[in-house]
Amino acid sequence: MTWEMLTRSLRRGTLAGTDAAPLPAGIPPAPREVAGEIEVLGEALEAEVRKLFGGSLKLRHLDAGSCNACEVELQALLGPFYDIQRFGIDVVASPRHADGLLLTGPVTRHLEEAVRMTDEATPRPRLLIAVGDCACDGGFCADSFAVHRGAQALMPVDVKIPGCPPRPADIVHALLAALGRESVRKLS
């Protein structure tokens, strides 16, 4: 029964069952919202990604002992409000498919080997992006015996995105700045 109703609506050209009513005379359509910060940054990022990677930039997220605040901001980038995938940035499930690593957390000593193995599994050349204060320099955990002072204690970091946590727009801005760097241009 439901399938029949759906196909009937599709044949008629409407899913609601009736056509939308036209606007009354003299009422202009609602204006579109002016492009916000994320759209401006995203379009510039998309142009750089297409130029350098010929399509999309694949990133692998690696949590190295974070409090998950940075993960929430990264998830917001993938959600419908920011939708960073429309600009050619995608988060992949395997480091073997990635052009770079998004590392969050201060890198606990317990996860040091996992970070190294994930980095080794990522094809070269690759970007290593430290997201948040903890990944940049250890953050509030820096003086603990159980953590390193950020990712640079283990390997060279290409991009540092400070903040506790950094805003989604700050993450996009830092990615754009990173792709504009001369050392990263060699990735194409």
C-alpha cells in the first residue's frame, strides 16, 4: 500500500500529494542568507583541495587519549550544518586510504605505539594535523607522567590547530592555511 502511494505521487510529480501553492502577488520570495564564514572558507578550501589532490582530501581521525571535546567539533564539521564533505574533505576509516591524519589528544603513553603504527600505515607523503591544545602541546595534561607533550614529541607535525576545543571554522581555516604552504604543495 505505501509503495503504491509513493509511486502514484512520483508519477504525479509531487511527494506531498498536492503542488505547493504559489506566493501571492506582491510578496517576494525570502532572500537567501548571505554566505557565512564556513561557506567562504569552505569554497577556498575546496579550490585548494581540487588543485592539490584532484578531487578530495581523505583524512583519518586518530584519538590519542583526548577528552572528546575536539571529536565533538570534528563531528560537527561532518554534520548537516557545516557539511565539510561538500568541500571535498572526507574522513576515512583506514589510514591506508588517507592523505593525512587528524590527531586529537595529548598522546598517552599507552597509545604511543598505536599512534606510531597508524602513522606508519599512512601512505607518504602525508599531513599530520594536531587538533586541539592537547595534541599541539599536551594542553592541561602536559605535566602528567602519563602523556607526551603533544604529537610533536613523537613525530613532526605539519599543522597545529590550537583551541580547547578549536571551533569548526578554525579547523577549516587551518586546513586551508596548511594546503597553501609550500611544503604541502608537493603532495599533488
